[in-house]
Amino acid sequence: MDIKSILKDINDELPQNTRLVAVSKFHPAEAIKEAYDAGQRIFGESKAQELEEKHKILPKDIEWHFIGHLQTNKVKYIAPYVSMIHAVDSYKLLEEINKQAAKHNRVINCLLEIHIAKEDSKFGLSIEECENILKSGKWKTLENISICGIMGMATNTDDNMIIENEFSTLQSLFKKLKAEFFCNDKNFNELSMGMSDDYRIAINHGSTLVRIGSKIFGIRNY
Ligand SMILES: *Cc1c(COP(=O)(O)O)cnc(C)c1O
């Protein structure tokens, strides 16, 4: 199937308040252009330098989402244009994003990454660490970032019960945080979860942003 038909099939499955992030990491600009020409506007990348190169040559109305682990020293490269950073996993990173966004007079949307998977290779905050960051209240002084929600990755497993449990945990946490810290903040609205193999489960648990790569662009050559 071509990219256009795959995008159509995925979009037909998504509820109205769920958006598709087409994860284009490791795929060439031509593939992104093909998806762009089919109407896709949100793309996800996980390396600052790769995003830089693609941003330079691709249409300027693309909404770039940074979905990978972001080192503080790389924030400055993407701050001028990145529209959302999905995997914020420390207060220090939030401060750096704020500082770099301020230089460009922008507000950058951020999601707090929660570690829920069983694998320990994955980055992210524990639920407790996330709550502690929010409880401290310091983030409220950061005027050039907006905390828009949380993001997580499920365990890479064939056992759907495990995935269900993890997405359900994220959904409950999202609701709890919204009630506790963001009840007057209409921006806190995003629950980023679901990838090629588990996005249907994620949708059933209220995902608002699914991050789908290989199903659209094929296997990646690392
Ligand atoms: C690579 C990646 C994806 C996309 O994974 P697929 O299985 O190819 O859909 C989603 N989210 C994150 C954080 C990723 O790094």
C-alpha cells in the first residue's frame, strides 16, 4: 500500500479528538513529502540533527514534534521552530526549553514523559517524580513553555493485558494531574500514547496523540 492509502486508513480509525503524529525518524525527506502531499502535517522526529536537516528543506507549515530523548545541550537547535516536545523527563530540561524558547519569543508545548513500561532501558519520570515536579509549583514561573499533558510508551510485548494496564495507568494519571494541577488550564489536554503495534489500545484509553512510524513508512534502517 502507498503512504497515502495507509494514512487514510489510520485517520479513518482515529476518534475526532485524536491526532496522528507521523513518526518519520530515519526516513528520508522524500517520504515525508509524500505524506505531506497526502495531507499529513504533524511529523515526529527523535534526533535534533536529523530534524534540523529535514526542517530546512521541507515545507514550513509542518508541525514538528520532538518525540525522543532530548539532551539539554540540543534544545537550542530545535527551539526556533519545534511545536511540541513529547519526552520531557526532568525539571532541568523544562527550564532549558523555557530559556531557549524565550530567545525566540515563543511558547513551546511540552509533555511530561512517564515511565510505565517494564523495560528499564526507557527514559521517563516515575509517577512520583512527575507529581513532585508539579507540586513544587516552580514550573508556573516558566513563561515560555506550556505543559500540555503527558506521554508514555507501553512495554514491547504481545500480551495485550499488560499494554491495557499501562495505558489505563497513564489515563488515570492524566485525569488526576488535570484535576489537581491544571483544572483552570485549557492547554493541559494531551495524552500522547500509542505506536504502530498498540495505537488501537491507546485510543480506547483516551489517547489524543498517537505516534505512528513503521506502519506508515515501513521498517527503519538504523
Ligand atoms: C520510534 C518511536 C515511535 C514510532 O514507533 P513505531 O513502532 O514505528 O510506530 C513512537 N514513539 C516514540 C517515542 C518513538 O521513539
